Amino acid sequence: MVFSSLVFISLFLPLTLACYYLVPRFLRNTVLLLASLLFYAWGETFYVVIMLISIAMNYVFGLAVSRLRGRPAATSAVAIAVFFNLGLLGVFKYANFIMDNINACLGGWLIPAIELQPVHLPIGISFFTFQALSYVLDVHRQDARAQHNPLRLALYVALFPQLIAGPIVRYQHIEDQISARKTSVEMIARGIRRFLIGLAKKVLLANTFAFPADEIFNLPADALTASVAWFGVICYTLQIYFDFSGYSDMAIGLGRMFGFEFRENFQWPYISKSIREFWRRWHISLSTWFRDYLYIPLGGNQRGALRTYLNLLIVFFLCGLWHGASWTFVFWGLYHGLFLVLERTRFSRFLEVLPAPMRHGYVLVVVAGGWVLFRAETLEQAINFYKAMMGIPGANPWPELLWRYLRGDILIAFAAGLIGATPFLPKLRGWVRDWQERSVRWVPYRMATVGTVSVSAYLLLLVGCVMSLVAGTHNPFIYFRF
């Protein structure tokens, strides 16, 4: 079940909200936990057991680490927790990848391949595993208290707004909210508005960009021209941003409807002027997770330049691997790691003296180039795509023509996407609020007019999204597979 589905919007969400607010307060966590388990079981059935096992084991680990604090055994408990969580992720996400690479090595020695049946990848396992692991590590660091109520810990891990594709919520950030939280009509209204913005990003923009992006990346290598290849990359660059940031907006909005305040996961990353800044704005919950639980424990930037470079490469190698069991993801992570290393050399001084538009252009080209690796199914496909982007022609005498993709709906989405990927609209809302506050004459009339226009705009977004969903448009979330 995805947020951008008629089943979720018209059935699951209204019923869950109704049940949540009709029961007594002491039962609300139970209702929300049952709804979250149903939400996950809707798509995974049996594999909900894997998540429940993860919750149970990390509940035990958290209590053990808390009770053993100050003794050598506490370190052992943390090590076992890390081994269990990463082992769980390794078995379900990387077993086939590891075995395929072992077989490739054995083939050179004429040793028979080891057969392993395809292992099913439970939806969202990367997200709920990282959340559970961060809970144990925060208890060890005394950044959070061990949770003695197993239902509350289960709610933290299984909470459906962020269960499938994040953001990765830290236990320490919502520890008090799980125990006791306040809701209001204003908070629910803010949550609905944020959810509708995310839904529109996903349904009206990301889904529209998905059509040309998918078609172009599925073209034979020799049919690609430079213009078509670049258009495909640009479409995917916009698609993945609106797909993932839209999901995060919906998750934040849903959280508010139930009284939770999740932290922001995106802050207009495409306006960045360096790759370092890009990673402070893109998938913030993941980049800060790797920073706090891996980069800093490795020594961060406190042990000299060479160690800093190595730490960055290790972090982004694992960041790439976290996204998927494929060499394309590994090289995508290393690609970003190399640019982060480069920006810690003298290149950073050169970058700083460039005009802002040139620095901005540098980031867009680097990031878009990285998305080729991220989107390609194989390294060979990525290399062929790079060749096409550089204008190296294929052998096909009838290459694909760009005009095929310049349809009206795509061009409209393109214009809206270029605006929506910048902070222009939030600034516009701020200007409107300032105008309201400065107004003295006919204030009630003006405020009522602005409010009516705002409500009408959100209703139009909802109607447009529902019409698109009824029409049966292509509607997967990119980050579901991670």
C-alpha cells in the first residue's frame, strides 16, 4: 500500500484517523501500532514477522545495554546488536549479490557455481533496521533512555508514516512524543496541507517525469543521441527529487495528523553550490545517520587529511551499498565520495571564487551525472549512457529524436518542477503573510480572501491527484526498493 493510492487515501487513512481519535487517549498508541502492522502486512504478509523479530530483539538489546552500562559486557551487548541488525540486513538484501560475485570469481577457476535461490527483500527493511539500530546505539551513548514498554518501541519502529521509505526517525527525537503528545485542529490542518503538497509532488510531477525517464533509459544504447540522453537524465533528476521529497512530505504530514513532529528530510538540495552542501540538504535523515554513527566514530575530520578522505570514501561506499545490492549503487556512492574528497583539497578555494551561478551549475552537472549510475541497471548501461551524453554516436542509423518527448504535459510539469525544486513558493507564502500583517484597512476581508484562495488551491491539488490516480498512472515509489 502506497500513500499515493486510492485505497490509502479513501479507506485506510480516514478509518485510521477515525479510530485513533474516537478511542480513549490511553488506547491511541495501540490503535496506531495495529494500523501500522496492517499497513505493512498489506504488502508483505509473512514478512511482517521479520520486522516483529527485529523489534523484539532490539527491545532486549536496549534493556541489556542500559542495565550493563559501565561494565565491559555493555560493549559486547552493543556489538551483538550491531551484528544482529546488519546481519539481518545482509541476509535479506545482500545474500544474492554476495553469492553472484563469489560465483563470478569462482568461474575464473573453473569451480562450479554455488546456487542460491533469490532471497525476497522485505519492503523498507533498510529503513526500519537503521531506526532500530540507532535506538540501541542512542541508549548506549545515553542520548536516550531504554524503553521498558515493548509496545512503545514497536510503535517507534513500525509507525506507518515513515516505515516504508523514511525519513529515518531517531528514537531520541520522538521519545517523549511516543509517551505523550498533544494534537490540535491546527496541527491536523498543517498535516493535511503538508500531505497534499507531497501527494501533488509525487502524482502530478514525479509520475509525469517517470514516463520519459523510463522510456529513455530503456532505449538501446545505439539509439541514444546527446539531446535525448541529457533530457532523460534531467527528467530522472526531477523525478527522483519529487518522488522522494514528496514521500517525505507525506510522511511528515501524516505524522502531524497523529501528533508527531518529524524532522525535515529535504531542504531544496538542487540549489546547492557544493556537493558538501548538497548532502546537507538531500536525504538529511540518512546523511546525518551516517555522519553520527559511522563518520564521527571513524574519526571524522580530526585525524588528518588522509584519514578524513578515507573516512569519506568508506562512508559513501556504504551509503551507496545501503541504497542497493548492485555495483551501480556502489560506484554512485564512491562517485559522491570522491567529489567530497575533492572539495576538501585546494579545489575548494577555486570553487569559492567562482560566481554563484557557476558553482550552482557545477553541482547540478555532478549530481545529474551521478543519477545515471543510480538509475542504470548495469555498469555497461551507465557507460553507454555517458557516451551518449558526451555525443559519441551509436551505430543505429535511426536514432531516437527528442521531439517525441516534448509533450504538453511534460513541458508543464517541467516548468512546475523547476519552480518547485527551489524555495520560491515558500518565499511567496512569506511575502503574502507579510502583506497580510502590514494591511490595516479591510484586514478581515483580505485575510478571508487569502484563506479562501489557499483552501481552493489545496482542493484543486487533491482533485488533480485523485483524477490522475483514477486514470491509473504509473505510480511506484523509487525508494521502496531500498
